[in-house]
Amino acid sequence: MASVGKIARRTFLIGAAAVAGGVAVGYWYVSRPYANPLEGELAEGEATFNPYVKIAPDNTITVIAPRAEMGQGIATALAALVAEELDVPLDMVKVEHGPASFAYYNAALLEEGGPFPFYDRSLMAETVRGALGGVSKVLGFQGTGGSSSIRDGFDKMRQAGAAARHVLVEAAARKLGVAVSELSTADGAIEHKASGRSVTYGQVASAAAAIDPPATVRLKDKADWKLLGKAQPRVDMLAKVTGAPIFGIDVILPEMLFGTVKMSPRFWAKPAKADLSKAEKMPGVVKIVPLETTYGHGFGIIAENTWAAFQAAEAIEVEWDAAEYPADGAAISRVLADALASGEGSALRHDGDIDTAFADAPRERLVEAAYEVPYLAHACMEPMNATAQFKDGVLEIWSPNQMPTMTRYLCSEAVGIERDKVDVHTTHLGGGFGRRGEMDFSVYAALLAKEAGGRPVKVTWTREEDIRHDTYRPAAAGRFQARLGDDGLPEALDIHIASPSVIGSTLRRMFPSISPLGPDRTITDGSHNQPYAIPNYRVTGIAADVGIPVGFWRSVGNSYNGFFHECFMDEIATAGRTDPVELRRKLMAGWPAAVKVVDRVAAMAKWGEPLPSGRARGFAFTLSFGGWVAEIVQVADTPYGLRIEKVWIAADVGIALDPGIIEAQLVSGAVFGLSAAMGQEITIADGMVEQSNFHDFDAMRISQCPAFEVAILENAERMGGVGEIGTPPAAPALANAVFALTGKRIRTLPLSKEVAFA
Amino acid sequence: MRLIVDGKSIEFEADPEMPLLWALRDLAGKTGPKFGCGIAACGACTVHIGGEAVRSCTLPVGQVEGEVTTIEGLAAGGKLHPVQQAWLDEQVAQCGYCQAGQIMSAAALLEANPDPTDQDIDEAMNGNLCRCGTYPRIRAAIKKAAALKTAGI
Ligand code: FES
Ligand code: FES
């Protein structure tokens, strides 16, 4: 087995990206705690206790939830962690995102960047987790992704609340001249029951902030939780039902100009010839600015309103250079096929001895299949946008983004100023799904602001620009081979997955001077780390660079590995004449959390009971981001096509902090996965994306939406994520249901190429 | 150009070809209606004109006839509209970006059909895309809103 040092030297790419970030930002103080970024921005009389809590004299309690709220309910969930220990009801706290700051680093975001499955608790796995978490801290990597926010914040945020409460009570004891032990807290006040006297938190806040926080705090026992473990009303719900201006696209500033971009439809291609004259003369147009960035080349348009900017963008006449990458679907498939045939790659799982296991396998015991999936766009409901103002050497940017500290860094580089001259305001996000971890929309706004004479510019992309300039979920191909034993169970499973490297592509955009090293574990994430006991089990990932920008799309590698792996498990079940649920029970017997979600979902759906004719079900299980999820999809044959009637989900996330939010996320994740599986694909012709808007890149509509039944379990030892885990099992459960209904084993997505959906 | 928006008369200068959505958002400062597609394919920009649900992204502002109501003007007299109240009770919104449009479509549906069936709901709401997949809670909230409305709450 490799030593920790060796694993560190193998530089798993996510680590490489992080280290690259560190070199670039030049920050390397391992042990020094970060300064509290709230110190500099307190209102008159306001006191702060740590980076997460501010209290004003009028008892306004502000909690900083420094993760992007993109619908996953993180503002509510993080605030509840603080409120629980601070002993205040959730509706008493004001929740803010807070500034971009290294203090808000996300350790859990990188923790799982090593080669270990989530259930591996060995010393080495834990050591690497600690080391990668440390990298995140050192870099001050403030990011929202990888379903990591709660895992990162669970202790940190509760400790912040408890530490603040501790000094508040201490200050109250001094003020009232009584012992701390005689005081109790409730609803933002500290009471001395014996004398009937009480003070509010606000009344003692500044005195309390002067007291040194305790070296350690005792957190409440789970049994004493008042908020956690129960569904809370979301803190942002009222704003969202009244149309309040909370999104990036809603920013309005005095003297604001409006803009848009027209970037090369061939990635990284430059304009060969351009005629701006017609566009420049259009009414309302202020200025047209050439843009050259690591994200691509094109033009930015500054205008007096968004409509004028859109019109002018269309009027720009330009010929773009040719594509320097495989320019159509057939050429891209060939790259993937060649990669699979190359015999290269790195195996992140290799149990037993695959070569021997297949050497003498009789033909009738072999199961073989090839799978392929297309590129996908994120298609967030809110098109990409950001607003920026460059004035007196300072860049202020309002950006619906998932990576504030990286946004600050790349915008400072683009404009050519020091990082501390950039202020990032993170607004609410109208969907993120990984797309808003990119910096293009922020950088373009920053570059246009530089040309706007000190006025702010709100730069909104058209939907067409958004679909055609995404960082796509990569296309991927998989080759699967199994050898079955006498009992029908797999004795050996050999998997090869080829896909462009998400991390390699991300580095090209963010740190173009650094060349990627080491394997990208996202390529096989969802295949190399599943809780199946198969004696000979090998999973090899092959990075197949295509040159089309790819990025993090809800559940990343799990989105296609889940589809491949779980459809192939269904093929194994069919070939071995084993019931698909029974197959899982047998192969996952060593992981009780897995077996329990399988059993639960089977019981909920009454799996195995006969169905009326014209109906069938499919099953899938995935472990992603620490969430153990089993899904069953039921489809019905109707005169209008296949209809997804019902979906059952059982999920184990360890500790379920807010069951209402978790249920919503599981359904949301499944709808996202079903949308893609049913009908989405991004195709390339002449180097350009062919789709452009919701008429040709649609998602599930309400009339197609099945009924859902969800169960949340808490058997797993480690806490898992929530935001992405509903997605990976959705596509395979649907494809397996289609097989059960029609006998058609569909191994490529979207399924709509072979069957029609109602 | 003059329009009545959310009960107030507003005056602005605009190319009559400019879609109502951009006149509302950029010229009138009404950011409640959202931009999602610009081709009447997602419903994020839905407003009411004379009580009817209309996609404001494809309607030239010069052709608007009648009073415009946006999500910002839906609550009357400081009280949430029953649809908004139901949305709050059912905790519908995730990212929330589509919800202004969803709520406006649902409010128009209930105006025309106080007791919609599941199929009525599917038909009336099919033009409103939600990338977060909040549809099951939207269905529940519309039923709830219908009950609230009938009860006069
Ligand atoms: S923005 Fe009007 S329907 Fe999409
Ligand atoms: S709530 Fe996010 S798009 Fe509907």
C-alpha cells in the first residue's frame, strides 16, 4: 500500500488545483487563524464575536452564512446551526452571506479529493482527508460545492454560536453581579430567574465582545436540540414569494449602465474579422469592448438598457477563427473510443486479480456492455450575469457566484489591481449546479466596468449565450465487463471510463500557466468508490482531452458513473437471473447503511409485487458525497409515450439536520437527473454548440413530473452531503425501468433518442 | 410612454419594440419579473395584463393595453395574495428564480378556475419551467391556495 507521502506526491488533481491556487494567491500561513472580516464593517455600536456572529445594541442578531444560497437551503441550515447554540429562534436572526474572505474557507470541499471511498475510515484515508482539508484552510478556499457546506459548517457554526453565547452570559453575570451558573438564556435574552432581572444579548454585546472566548466550548447534546433535526421555515422564503430583488440580475445602482457579451461560439477562437460599425451606431449603445480572457474571446457591449445591448450584440458582424478541437459529435466519440482502446489510464480501484479472473472465463459467464453520454449544459434558471463598478482604483462586484475568493482573485488579475482592491458581494443565485463556480461572468463584468468611466455596469447574458458558453458536463464513454459465478453474482468486474478531465479544463481557465498532473478522480467518481463487495474489481479512468470546456455539473462524475455502473448492475442481475434489489442486498451486505436504504425503498414501493400491465419499475443505488441513496422509478406506457409516474427515494445522510430541506433537495436532484436522462444533450457541429435555448435544451415540465415519496434515514456513521445526491441514481433507475417495460437496454443518453416520453 | 404598473402610473422613454420585460426591469425598476429565455419558453417573466397571464419577454411595450400587475403588486393592502401565502406555507421555493412567474401563472389560473384538477394545473403551469424541480410542492401549494381563496382568506 502506498504511503501518505506517496499519495501526496501523486498530487490528486483537486489538490493540484488547490495548490495552484495557493501559489497564485501567495498565501501560505498554515497556523495563523484568519482575522475576523466583520471587524472592519461593523455598524455603530455593533459587536462581533467571530466571523459568524454580529449583535447590535437593539438586539439585531446577524448570522453570517458564507456559502452561496442557490436553492439548496444553505442560508437556513447554516443559520440554524448558529441559532441552536446561541439559543435564539431562527426568526430572530438576520442571515447574510458576508464578504469574500479567507476566514470562510471550506475544508470539506477538498477533504474527499483523495482516492478513498467515503466509507474508508482507515488511518491513511483520514490523514489524507485532514491534509486536504488543511490545504483548503491554508488557501482560504471559500467555495460552495461538492455538497460540502454542512459537513464543513456542522462543528464550526455551532461552536461559533456557543462561543458567542458563552461570553454574552459572562458579560451578563458581571453586569448583574451574579454567578454565571444562576443565569439562563432564551429568545435572545439572559435571565436571572432568582431575581427576575434580565438583559438582552444586545445590551451586553459590546462588553461581551471584549471578553476572550473560551478555549473550548461544550456543544448541546443532540437530545437537547430545539431547531436542528426539525424542518425549519426557510429564511429566504418570504423574499422569494414577493419578488424581492435578491438575485444578481436584480442589482440596481445609481448611474448604472447595462451590458451583455457576444463571445466566440467556437471555444477559445478569436475574431478573424469583425465589423462593429453597425452595432456602434445603434440607439442606446455606449461602447463596444473587445474581450480577451482565459475563458474565451469576443466583445462586450455597454448600453443604456439590456435590450439595446442585446440588439447591438446581434448586429456585430464577425467571422471567428476555426476550432482547434474535434469539431463534431463523431470526432468527439472517436476521441473517447480511442482513449478506451489505448490501454492507458489509472485505476483508482483494483481489488483481487482482474486479469486472472477473466483469463479462463467461459463465454456464457461474461457480460459486456459499452455506454456513452453526451455533454450537458447547466441551464441555471437565472442566466449568467454580474454587475461591476471600477472607480478610484477599486473594483466592486456584485456576483451570483459559488467561489468568492477565487472571483476576487481572477477579477483583480483581469483588471490589473491588487486583490485587496476588489470587493465581492455575493448575491442570491438563481440556480448554480456548479456553473457559478466559474469566473467568466464576473470577469467580463469587471472588464466592462473598466471601460465605463466609473459607472456601474450590469452585464446580463442572453439565454443563447448562456447555453453556448457553458462549462459543460463532459461527454463520457464506459466499457464494462463482468464475469459471473455459479450463483449469478459477479466474481469479477472490470470498468474503463474515458472522459475529458474536468479539473484539467478548470485549471486551463483559472490558472493557464499550470499544467495538470496526476489522475483526475472525478472521471471515475461513482464507479471506483461504490460499496459493492466483488472479489476482483477494477475501475480505470482515462482522461481524454477534447478541448471543449467542461466543468462541475451537479454531482460531477457521479452523474454519468451512476448511470453506467447502475445500469450495468441491472444487466448483471438480468444475466445472472437475480432480482436487482436482491443483488444489491447480497453485494452490499458489508455496508449496513446501504442495505437499509435498499430495504426501505423496496418496502415503500412494494418492490416485487405484480404491477398492472403497461407498467414497470427500475432500481438504482449510488453513494455520492457521503449520501447513500436508493431510488425506484415507475414508468407507464401511455398513448402519448412513456410517463414517469412515481419515484421512491430512500436516502441516508448520517445526521438529518433539516428534513424539509433534505426532502426538497432529494426531489430536486432526481428531477435534475431525470430531465437530463429523458431529453438533454449538447451537441457540437463546426466547433459550435447546436442548442441555444429552452426550445432545444429543455428540462422536465410540471406535466411530466412524477409523484415522489421520500424517506430519510440516519444510520450512516459519517455525515453526508445533500445537494447533489438525488441526481446520480435517477438516470439509471429510469433506464432500468424502461428496460423492464420494453425489453430495450438503452446504453446512451438521452433516452429520448430511442423512446418517446409523454 | 405611459403605463400603469402595480396600480401606479409610470412614465418612461422607450423604443416601442422593446419587450415589456426590459422596460419593467431596466426603465421602471421593477425587477420582480425575471428574464429566463426571451422567447416565451420558460415563464419566468410572467405578469398579468388585465388579469391575464402574459409572457412579458416577447410583448413589445408599445403594444401593451391595460394595467400591468407584477409579482411586486400582487399582495394587496399589506396582505399576501392567497397564492403567495400558500407558497410560504408549503415552502415551495428553492433558488426562487422561477417563482415570481410560477406564482403569477398560478394566480391567473385560480382567477379563471377556482378549483383546478391536477390536469388543469399541469396544463396551466406547463409553460413555467423550474430547474430546481419544485413541481410537487407547486401542485400542493396551488391546491392549498384554492382552499384559502374559497375560504376567503
Ligand atoms: S423570459 Fe419570458 S418566457 Fe422565458
Ligand atoms: S426554484 Fe429554482 S428554478 Fe424554480
